[in-house]
Amino acid sequence: MECRLGCGACCIAPSISSAIPGMEQGKPAGVRCVQLNEHNLCRLFGKPERPKVCADFKPCPSVCGSTDQQAMINIDELERLT
């Protein structure tokens, strides 16, 4: 599955414990990453300073669903379960 450009759910819904440039303590669940631009695209995509957890994320239908809203709901649910 290809990532839906402009979705941003994986950069908002989950907590990220790794340091992110501009968020050195990581980010809590439900908080927009500071590296997400106004078009919901990652400013660090393809750059070495992008956290490994972000680079390793692979979109899939069971997580991302068929809409941006479904992705947010699914990732939020996974966050609450873990």
C-alpha cells in the first residue's frame, strides 16, 4: 500500500518516544508532530534525522483504512491498546 499523501494520521495519533527535531522528548499521542507541514507532509521525510520509528512505519490497509479519518481512528485505537 502506498501512503496517502496529506493524511498525517501516523504523525498525529500515536505517541513517539524517540527524539524528533523540535520535540526532543518525543511526542504524546494525539499531538501533531512539529515536523508535519501545513499539507500534512513530513519535513524530515528521506532525511537522516527522521526518527527510525517513523522511517520504519509501513502503511497497510488494516492500519490506514481507506480514508484519512479511518487511519486516525485505527491508529488511535492501536495506541490505546498498547
